[in-house]
Amino acid sequence: MKWSFFLFTFIMLSTLLPEQFPVEKAAVIVNVQTNEMAIFEANRISDVFPVASGKKGEETPLGEFHVLVKAKHPYYRKKNIAGGDKRNPLGSRWIGFDANGTNGRTYGLHGTNQPHSIGYNASLGCIRLENSSVEYVYERVEIGSKVIVVKETKSFSALGKQFNLLK
């Protein structure tokens, strides 16, 4: 009888807790001024990565966006290159966001087959990361997670506070 009471109580609490204490999705801020990206989780900066952003004439759109698409070993439509192919410039992961009214298939965070480009303005508007870095980010962001792209001299701490990702 005691065990059934504890089991019942455990089951009831486990169904209530997620609604009572929602877990916020991880968010990302990309600073194209410094070519760095920070992940914000649980009211803290969990990691910072070097990135490549859009080159002159193909600048990465600035603003607050949301993840709409996630793909492992993405297909590169522009040149008909299969996911996983060494020639694929998208690398091992695609995290697409809704910049400029797109549907998450034009602008995104992605891996690369050109790791030497990281740290520079070298992309066609996307955010490039090393494959190991984008795989890490891929596991932390969800559909609906915020992707904020700025061109600022402020620190990630100051930006996190500005966008209510840090208290």
C-alpha cells in the first residue's frame, strides 16, 4: 500500500512539473563584428565559438530570428551535393532560421568543409562553424530557439542582458 501511494504521487508530480517549471530553450547570439557566437542556456553563457559570417555584398542579416529547420548531413541544393559529401559546404549540420522572411532554408548556422574561413567574413550570408562546434550547438537548440544576429562592440554579457537572456 505504501509503495502504491509513492508511485501514484511520483507519477502525478512528474506530469505536473514540466508545466510548473518550463525549461527555456537555448538561444544564440551571433556578433558579426567579432565573428563570434555565444550559446545562452539556463540564464548563463554556456559556450562561445568563432564563426564565419557574410562577406561584403552578402552580409548576414541582422535581427532577432527563430530556428525553423534542423538537419543532419544537409543536402546542398545550389550545387546538388548530397549530405555527407566532402564537397558539401554546409558540413555536418544545418540549423536554419527565418531571416528576411525566409523559411529556414536560406540562412542558417551550419558546419563547413572550409574550416580555414572561420573567423572571417567569408560566407554567402550564413553563419559557418567548425563541424564539431555546429554539432554541439545542434544538440542544444530546438525548433523555435532564438537566433539573434548583431553587429556590436558590446560583450556577450551585455548583449545577453539587452536581449533578456541573462538577468
